[in-house]
Amino acid sequence: MPEVIFNGPNGRLEGCYHQSKRPNAPLALLLHPHPQYGGTMNNEVVFNLYQNFARRGFSSLRFNFRGVGRSQGQFDNGQGELSDAASALDWMQSRNPNTNTCWIAGFSFGAWVAMQLMMRRPEISGFISIATPASQYDFSFLAPCPASGMIIHGDKDEVVPQSSVNKLAQKLQKQKNIKIDYRIIEGSDHFFLDHLEPLNKQVNDYLDKMLSKAA
């Protein structure tokens, strides 16, 4: 699991990168939870996402937002972190100039940043949004949502009420040509403590379903 350092908009950024052996492999960018509440690229949910994509032949990158770990800079309330994510995608694309498929996935704060990046980068063709912070951030920018994807949430989430995510999922599901696979992990809190296995199972099931269609 090679560690990498690449240039971000506000200094160097630290990441872990898996280069696929497949020619023209698809890309996957994984974004971690809120930096001010202990979120890092080593978060278990993010690490599992990284592994799940890498096992399927994706070139996969998880990285620390500015001010986290060895990444330079300071927390910037989402705006700078969005720029960091764009730089991370640029870096991956520079190493994989012939790829034509890119997925993005994020957990909590990372899901919010991921969805914003998706609006700006038309090459992103799929997403996985975990513990989407729909009660804390405005997601009205998803009008229209540019790609189909998965939203997954715990029904015992104490940080983000399930009702707020229900509303967002229903709104997106009504959009033309967009399919949202919305799944609930029963008994899970915001951090999926003791529920990583069912979370992984649902993510893997969705990826298998979508990638078999694309094959």
C-alpha cells in the first residue's frame, strides 16, 4: 500500500494509492470524515472502501485533507477540502491518462465534499455516499444530480437523522435518468460501530451489481 505525497492547492497532501495492473483501469477517490472530529484517511469505513475498489481492479486513492496527518494547510470549512479533492483527482488522472471511468465515495463530511466534486467533474460516473450529512449541510446543489449512485445510512444515526437522508434520497430518485440505491443498515450509529461487516456487504453488493452491468 504505497504512501504518496502530491501537490495540493495549499501545500503537499498525503495519501495512500493503489495502482491497478489493468490497462486503462477505472479510478476511485475516497474521502474521509470531518477533520476536526478525528476524521482521517485511515478511518475504517474509508479504508474498507479503498480496499473494495482496489480488489475490483480500480486504481484507488484515499488521502488526508489539508491539516490532517502530514497534509499541509489548515481546515477550511469544506471549500479548501473540495479543492484538495479536485487536486487528488487531477493527480490520479495524470497517472492514468487513458482511463474513462471514475467513481467517488465519501463518508459523512467526505460524502458532502464528494457530491460537490461530482457536480464539477463530469467524468465522475458513479458515487457511494455513506452517512450523508443531509441535516448539517445544504445538498440543494444536486439539481440535477449528474450521476447515479448509492446512499447508505444507519437507522440509529445519532448525528444525522435518517429522516433528513430519506428526503434527500427521495428528491434525487425523482430526477430523470438518475437511479439512487438507498439502503439502511439496521441498528447502526453514525460511525457504523459493530456494523462494519453489514456496511461492507451492502457496498460490495452494490458494486458487484453496477460493475456487472458495465462489463
